[in-house]
Amino acid sequence: MTFKEIQELIKLINKSNLTEFKMSDGEFNLTIRTKKYSRAKSSQQIVSAPQQIVPIQAPMPQMPVQPVAPAPAATGVPTPSESMPAVSPQAEEANDQQYLEVRSPMVGTFYRSSAPDKPPFKKVGDSISAGEVVCIVEAMKLFNEIEAEVTGKIVKVMIDDASPVEYDQVLFLVDPKA
């Protein structure tokens, strides 16, 4: 069988509903499988394979939370909510509004340091000035240094190291008065 004949045979099989074609002529053996065959084969394997449930962490929507009064302690030992002052979500949000934000200019993976064995660029309590590198966001295997656009003191790191970030997501809260 010539190369041209094999090419014609492949074209005919692709136009048909065949998923597999086998031909033998003496010592010459030819097997042609189409994409339809590989999809049918893989779907059979998926059906017979045990399924795994992989948890996906989705962002939780910000919803107002109503504080619930704790049940009285029968043992006389104070509960954590009794021993610690309660901060309402509104008070915490108002507290966060006095801070400036350093936001991600792109989608990618957030890194606090230039390498796993290096110290972070900036941590809570460090002073920063505009134009200073505060972290790295990796996007498509490119490591982009993120510079602060504000001056002040970092009061909170909003993202865990090596976590995915979205465009315009808050990375740091900065107190401009410090």
C-alpha cells in the first residue's frame, strides 16, 4: 500500500462514523483510530474509575453577621467570647476604610518574597514608600514585581503566600498616618 493510498483511506475513515479501522495484508498491518474512538474510550474509563471529590476554595461573599449571645457557662469558666472584647464587622470594616490599599494589577500567583528561601519583601509593621517593591505576582511564568503606589506602614497582608490573586484584589492594607 502506498503512502497516498493510506492518506486517502484516512480521509475516508474521518468522513465516516468509524472509530477504528484495522487492515492486514501479509506482514503489513494498519490500524487507524479516530478522535471519536479516543473520546469513547476515555469516557468508558471515567465511568469505571472511582471518583474523587476535590475541594475548591471559593471566595466567601461578604455578608453582615449578627452577633449571637453565648450560652451561660455552667462551669464558671469564661468562654472565649466573654474574655475577649467583641469587634463587630461594621467596626472592623470602618477600621479598614481608614487604610490605603495596595492592589494586584493582574491575575496570577502572589509571592511575598523573591524565592522560597528569601525573606519577604515587606511584612506587617514595615514602612513603605511609593515605588517600593512589596511583592511579586507570577503570571504565565513571568515574575512581576509589584510596587506600592502609596506611602505608609503595612498593617495587614490580605493574601497568603503562593495564593492565586485576581485583578484589582487587595494585597496589603497600609496606614498612611504611620
